[in-house]
Amino acid sequence: PEQAKRDAAIRTDLLTQLGETIANTDKLSATKRAELRGRLSTRPGLNRFLRVTPKGLLRIDKAAIKAEKRLDGKFLLRCSDPHLSAEDIATGYKQLLEVERGWRDMKTIIDLRPVYHRKEDRIRAHVLLCWLALLLIRIAETTCEETWLNLREELERIHVGTFAGPAGTFRQRTETSPAQRAILAKLKISEPKRII
């Protein structure tokens, strides 16, 4: 049901965007409409709901909308084991998506590649450290109920500045915002010292 709601919301957004794009196109010349049609053909999300009348007018395809509504929240999955239930197959695919997301994150966000080690024990250590970093990211995401990118963006705003004065040189961090304090509290991490 949640996926059906998401599918309907995405379709509504696409139809709104398509409606705004083709509004008042009846007044355009056939060449201009064909150019717009060509631009829309490069956008699959919008193109699948676009219909061209025999006179070359651009319209929203009601039949395509109706056909797609029937598929909201539905998946077509194939499995070689006939004894598995539909729920088990769907759960397996969702877990597969999570594993693939984890590997993609390890290769991009955490920079697993390239590995410039030649010895096997160093390569294993590098991969283990990356795996531990990914584990910490997932723990932070589940604890804070927020994506890692949002958490990182918020926490990266904490800075330390070096100041020099008549009494000497010292380092001081910026004030933590309420959002940063909330993240640190959820993760049970105390705020860094103000003066270093």
C-alpha cells in the first residue's frame, strides 16, 4: 500500500509537469509542436503519458494513466523456487536491493575503490575498514531515522577556527545548532569541547 501511494504521487507530479509543458501548445505551429514532442520524447517519465492526435496536437493520454493506475504498488517477480510464498520472494528482492545499495555506497561514498595495496592482508584490512564505516553509517541512519547524506550535511557545518590574540592562540568550534544537538543526542555522542 505504501508503494501504491508513492506511485500515485509520482504520477500526479509527472502529469502536472506534463500538463504545464503542453498547455497552450495548440496555438503553436506544427513545427514548434514537433520540436516540443521531440524534447519530451527524451524524458521517459513524461513521454509515457503523452499522446499525439492525428492532427499533431499534444494531449495527456488518459488510457495510459488508467493502465498505469492498475499497476500501482505491484511488482512482477520471478523465482526458480515454486515453494516460496509471494511474501518471501518480495522480502528477498527487497533485501537484495539493500545489499546492492550497500555495495554501491561502499564503492562511492566510502571510496572503497581504487585500492592501492598489493599485499592481501592490507587489502582485507582496507575492505574491513570500509565495511565498518558502512556499518556505522547504517547505525546512524536507523538511529536518527534520517539518510546519511542529510546527517553528514548537518554535521559538516560544525567547524573549528584558530584565533590569535594578545593572550595567545586558541582553537574554538562553532556553536552547535538544535538539529546538530538532536543528532548527537540520538547517537549518544557528547558535544565536542567548545575551546580546544
